Amino acid sequence: MSNLSGFIKRLRDIMRNDAGINGDAQRIEQIAWMLFLKVYDAKEQDWEFDDTDYKSIIPEPCRWSNWAHDDKSGSAMTGDTLLNFVNNTLFPVLKGTDIKDSSGNVLIEGVKVTADTPIKKAIVQTTFADANQYMKDGVLLRQVINVIDELELDDYEESHAFGEIYESILKELQSAGSAGEFYTPRAVTDFMAQMIQPKIGEKMADFACGTGGFITSWLKVLQKQVNSTADAKKYSESVYGIEKKQFPYMLCVTNLLLHGLDIPQVFHDNTLLRDVLDYTVDDQFDVILMNPPYGGSEKADVKNHFPDDLASSETADLFMAVIMYRLKKDGRAAVILPDGFLFGTDNAKVNLKKKLLSEFNLHTVIRMPGSVFAPYTSITTNILFFDHTKSTEETWFYRMDMPEGYKHFSKTKPMKLEHFAPVIEWWNNRQEIVVDGFDKSKKFTAQQLAEELGYNFDQCGYPHVEEEILAPMDLIQRYQEQRSSLNAEIDRVLADITAILGGGQE
């Protein structure tokens, strides 16, 4: 493919003309399932080369190279023929439904998955379980397929380059409506993976893995340590993910295939629907890297899977409980949580913080600026670093201020890994810092956090602009002046509207 940089723009320009695509979220979801099939087809060709007995789980007529590839002979499906095939053959088959003729004879068997089906095959049906095909114009669909088919994923350089381009597709999620909840800025995931210091032989987990950002950041750091075939095997087996929602799950599986993981240990499931007390040592991990969903409210039946003292209705709290039950002895964790967890005083939050201090070593809390997740949310978030080595003795808090020249992060001025440089410098040489009378970095003992602060972890936060405090009579006078000014403006606008309406009646 000659122009990787224009790849997304070309697809966007074509799909804008299709009446079935309604907005960015659907456009990206449409691209996602085609990319998955293209990437999976390239992987299957590798598997067939390595194993002459390999048999695809996808029936031959539905394999990408057999229906999507255009050899320019004029025989490639397009228009209504293509649309009918995709809607009435391809999707039903990949979702597991047999295609039959009018007499009930099976023409093409649907993809079937059993307990014995290898993960690298089972992911096909799982990926398409809730996938959607939105396009309504078969000619435009053919054009989109042709652009995607131009990718030469058997060429190492181009495959690697496309791995970088895939990042831009994931970044598009930030402006794709509700889909934005699945994307954590790569600078943040890279920083957390770097500070957690992966080691060959360890296994990391993300129980709400979205598009796989933490997993790929972990792999990026770990890959530098691969020096043998044995290392490579441990590297490919070092990750585990669960994702509840179909669309990010599909993106994640494709992401891992692109990163060379032939058997992505990622599952389409809901982490919160299992009793945490049922977890054993076999369910635990060396490292947990996560940005749990927050702001959600869970139903009573979900809370029933947690001990009464930890049964919060807040999604992030429940994930925090899962993390503590699934972190191995001597394991390490880095977790993003909203401010509400730090200062929350309800029973579940306080009990979670008690458990965190008494059973784990909460050594560092990094306070991040509010615009890190812009434009999706302005909620201020924090990174909690802790390990399962001992109870907490002391916790360092550090406020990460906006870099010079930035008022806030945005799509055009995103957060970069280099912005964490002051944090890393402080991390390696910790000291208490006060700026303009406010704590930027401070150390607290566990006893201080528990007894003096009542488990209020809201320390070294961002200074708020102090409101001007007026004497009561002065305050009343100011309100009266503001109200008079506002009333005058309202009267003026109403007069203008009345004049326009009156003029319209003549």
C-alpha cells in the first residue's frame, strides 16, 4: 500500500457517502470488523505455512481472500451482490448460523465453537457475536474493502507501519461519542507500564481491557527483554484481558494479532459477574494494569458477587475489589481511579481503602490533570501504584502539573510521554515539594491517612482559585446589582422577540 498515512482519510471519505453510516462511532465499528478479517486472513496464511494440517474455522467462501480480494479480473463481488453476501451469508456464518437452501440442506456451515476449540480459532465467533454491518451501498462497500485489502500485512515493514496507523484508528475513539470510554491516552499507558517494570516470565492482566492499550504498552516494554525462543514464548503468553463490550473487544483482538500474538488471551466477558471470594491462587496475576470504568452504577445482582463491606454501587470501586483479590502475593499494580475514590467517605470506599492500606503497600499516588481524558471527560483522575508485599507504611502523593505552554490537553495538543519526565525524575529522587503554599508532593504515614485524615486520600490536589469573601451586606448588594443587570438584559431580549413576532403578524 503506497499511502498508509492517508489510509483512514480514504476510508472516511468513501463512507461519508453511505446512508447507512451514522456518525464516527459506526464508521469506526464498520472499519473494525473488516480490519479484523483482513488481519486474521494474513495470520491464517502464516499458520498454514507453518502447519500443513491447519484448517480454518472460517468456511472457505467466507475467508477474506476468497470473497473480499479483487484480482482486477472483473469477477469481484460488488453492488447488491456484495451487500447480499455480507448481510445474508458472511455475518450469519461468522455468528454461527448455517446457510441452508430452500429444501433445508446446509450450504455453508456456521462457525462452531466448543470447549476444545483453540483460542486463536474461537475468537472469530466471539469477535462477531455482536458485530454490525451498517453500510447500505454495495458499490461503496466494495471501495472500502479494496482500500483495506491493499494492506500488505505479509510485508514486515508495512505490517509494522500499519501497527502504528492502527493507533490512529484507536485515537479516533476519543471523538466517537460513547465509544471514547475505551481509550486511555497512550502516554498514560506507556508511563504506567514503564514504571511497573515488566519482567520476562510474569503475567499481567487488565480486567476491563478496552482496545488493549495497557496490554500493548506492557508488550512494548517487555519486548526489549526477549533474547531467546523461550523468552519469546513467555512474552506471547504474558498477557490476559477481559472486555465486556463487543466493539472494543474486536479492536483489542485485532490489535494483539497485529502485535504478533497468535493466541490472544483476551475474553469477551464481564469481570464483575463472578464471586470474588471464589478466586484462588490460580486466578491471580503478577501485575495488574487498569483503568477501570468509572461513573457507572451497578445493579444489586452485581453487588451480590462481593462481600457486604465492599459492595459498592460504583463500578470503579468493584473493580478495585477484584484487583485486590486477583493480585498475586508480591505482585504489583498500577490503577487509574477518579478523585471520588480518594475522598469518598461511603462505607464501601472507606473499607476498600482500609483493605488497601492494611493488606497492600500503597506506595505512590500520582494526581493527574483534569484534561488527560479530554474531550471525553474532565473528571480528574489519579494513578495508584501498590504492591502485595506488605501493609502500607508510608504513601507518597505527587501532583502532576500541566506542562509549560499548555492550559489543557486536547485532540490537537494531546498528552505525550515526555510530559511525565518531571514525574519520573521525582520518582527516582523523592522529596516533599511546596509550590505557592500548596503541597505538590508529600509523604504520609499509613497511620496519618487512617487516623488523622479519616482515609481521605485527597492530598496534594490542584489548588482551587479562592473565592472573594465579602461582608454580608456587600454580598447582598452585589447580588442585587447582578440581578438588576440580568433583568435588564432579559427585558431587552424579550422586547426584541416581541417586536419580531409583532412584525410577523402584520
